[in-house]
Amino acid sequence: MQKNNFIYNPDSNATGGTKSPRFIIAGGGTGGHIFPAIAIANALKTIDPAIEILFVGAIGKMEMEKVPQAGYTIKGLPIAGLNRSSLIKNISLPLKLVKSFWKVRQIVNEFRPTAAIGVGGYSSFPVLKYCQSKGIKTFIHESNSFAGKSNILLGKNATKVFVVSDGMENFFPSNKIIVTGNPVRKSITNNAITKEEAISFFGLDANKKTILSIGGSLGAKSINEALAQGIERFIANDIQLIWQTGKSTAEQFIAVAKNKKGVWVNAFIEKMEMAYAAADVVISRSGAMSVAEICVAKKPVVFVPFPFASEDHQTANAMNLVEKNAAVLIKDENVKMDLVNTAIALTDNISAQQTMQNAIEKFAITNADEVIASQIILNSEL
């Protein structure tokens, strides 16, 4: 297992020739997969602008919108995951999988990649599996502290596996692991926006304390319901709220906050650097990328792990910080009772905020994208 901060020097010509490398980046489904993938792509292009990159995602998922917005081409697969709530909806799943593998074969054979990079999500497995069957080098980025089953299967034949922390040899061959941390968007790692500028961006009052709630790109039902129930208590305590509802039930909660002074609400926050700069305290699920961004932003945080995440990995993500006094954790089952009170108390306790900021700063990694990109090129010799 390597813990490597080596940054590749393009002058060393690790690819062994004049032909520019071509990389497929596969995965998506949520912002936690998409934004790290884009960060890796940007880092690869920074090293060598001639590098060609093609994304592969799932039709109907948010990567089909976010990747083109970032300036990259993406191909979609008709793939879906198992629907555990309605077995009848899984009837078409085998056909979708077959169609996706045929589409992957076409994409890979036409693009002829130097290597493929998987970042998690439905589309990642068929792309990397096919590439491995063709002898094409593959790289995995596992963002969580508890690896997913697909990545575990792929990791056996991967060239390198990039992980967030030590202890991942339980899931992957130790000689393939490189500890890099999670890639965070440059707009956040290089954030120089003042709180006043950020507060103004959201149309709020710079003289008031502000809580940021980010339940994830798809939303967090329990968090949203608790905030809706307690919205008057925030106002009564003179605390502002920047509330990202997620897209699932956005209209419902936007209606709840309508005409409430000191509350900004929307389904999605396009400029997260503004949101972090504006916040005194953050409420968040504890997906790997949310954790990574909050560490870089150095914000006191109340984590509410999603209880149905595979292997309860969101609780594991949060506990890494909680055990070091760098965060507070509330179980999803206790959110309606405890979340608003806890968030208000932390927002009013400057000393507790400072303690958490000092602790969480130690978890911040700002160059994971550069390290991952460098290692991909270094280990993709033709």
C-alpha cells in the first residue's frame, strides 16, 4: 500500500511515445461521484492538454447534464440498479444490462482508450469489466471508507486503486492501493470568497449567523422534514438558513420557505464555494464527497448519515471525524427531535465551533485530484 503525494512531471514522458493518452472516465449517479470525476479529468488536462477524455454515464442520471456543462463529452448507457422497493420494476433490468454491455463494447472499441477510470455508479462496472477483459489498464477511485461490492470485484484486476484512508487492504490487494484522499473541486479548495460576498450572493444579512443544509443532490427526506418543522425556530433565534433540498421533493419545501425572511431555498446550489463561505455551521449527510468538501472548507458540521447506505458507510465516514471531536453526529431516527436544537446550539457556541474547525482542518486534502491524475498517467505506460 502506498501513501503517495508524487506529482507526475509530463516532461518525463511516462507514456513512452508521442501519442497522447486517451482515458474513459465511467460512473456517476450522484454529485458525490460526478464532481470528483470532473476534478480528475481537469487535473489530467492540466498535466497534458492534449489528453483525450470521454465520460460514460447512465442515461437519465445527473452526469448526463453536469459533465457536458464541465466541457466534456459523455456517452450514456441504458443501465439501472436493482429497485428494492418494487420488484416489478426490475423485470427489464437483465435486458438493460445486456444492452449496456453491448454499448460499452462499441464505445471502448471505437474510442480505444489508454486506460479506464471508474469512480462509482451504475456505469462504472460494465466499462471497467470490459476493459479488463481486453487487457486495458483500469483505475478505481473508492471514495468511501467501506468499499462497494462492484469496486471490490474490479479491484482484483485493477492497475491501481485510489482510496481515501488507510485500512483499505481489507477490500483491495495492498500492492494496488494508493492513499490519495478524495478529489475536491478547485472552486472549493481555492476558495477566497469573503463571507460578506457569499451572504450577498444569497440575498441574506451579513450581520446574522447562517446555517447551510446540504442533504445531497437527490435530497435528504428526514433532514428536509426536520428543517420544515423547525423553520420558525431558526427565525426566532435570528439564524439564517441556506437550504439545498435536493431535487426529489424540492417544490414541497420551497413552498414551506416561501416568504420566510432569512431563508434561501432551492433544489440545488450551483456555486457551493459561495455556500461554504457563507456558512457558520453546516448540516449534511456524510457521503464521502460531502465529508471531503466540508473538511477543506473547515466548517463545523452536524452529520446525519443516510441509514440505508451500503454497509452503513456514511456512519463510518462521519465517525472518523466525530471520534476526533471534528464533527457532531445525529442518527437519522433522531433527526426530527434533535437536529434543529443541535444546529442552533452549535451556531450560538463560538468556542465549540473553533474547536471543531481546528480538528477538522487536519482532515483536509486539497491535491487529491493532482495525485490521482499523476498516478494514472505514470501507470499507463504504452
